[in-house]
Amino acid sequence: MNTPANDDLRFVLNADQSRHEAWAGDTLAAYVEFSQLANGVLFSHTEVLPAFEGRGIGSAIARHVLDTARAEGQPVIPACQFIAGYIRKHREYVDLVRPETQRAFNI
């Protein structure tokens, strides 16, 4: 199965399931589960569907959810190891994580 380029991904907020989704055409490619808390947005799990693994879609949805949190002025709690790892590698997102949370998740 050929996967469209990441530019062809469509991001959708699925509020009913508390997750951000990445769609390639009519096919769900990845999602990030979240919980809205009083002190920020907690990202709990990232999943890239097997047919889409290894194509940068996980990074694309991580960028999307972090950019969305920034645009909404939401602090991030990266309980999901994928999101925490993405922030460790992409230091431009560190400011979204409060210092005490950075310590807790080794950011």
C-alpha cells in the first residue's frame, strides 16, 4: 500500500474519543490520545497503524499536537513516551512543558 506524503495528511480532532487523528485519504494512519486537565493537556498514547509505520507519520502528528497546544496556550504533559522523546529531540517544544514536568519526564 502506498502512503501519501506527509503533506497529504489531514489532521482531525476526534473529541468523542479524546484523540487527534492523522488521516491519509479515507484511512486512519495515526492518532494521539489526550486528556484535557486543569493544568494543561496530557498526551497519553501515540499509535501509528502498521501500514503507515516508518514513514514519518508519527513525527508529523507529534508536531501537529504540539503546535496545536502552543496555539491554544496549553502546557503539555508528555506522559506518552513517543511525545516525550519527540520533545527531547526537538528542543523548540521544550517551553511547552513546565519545568517540574520536564524533570518528571526527563525532558
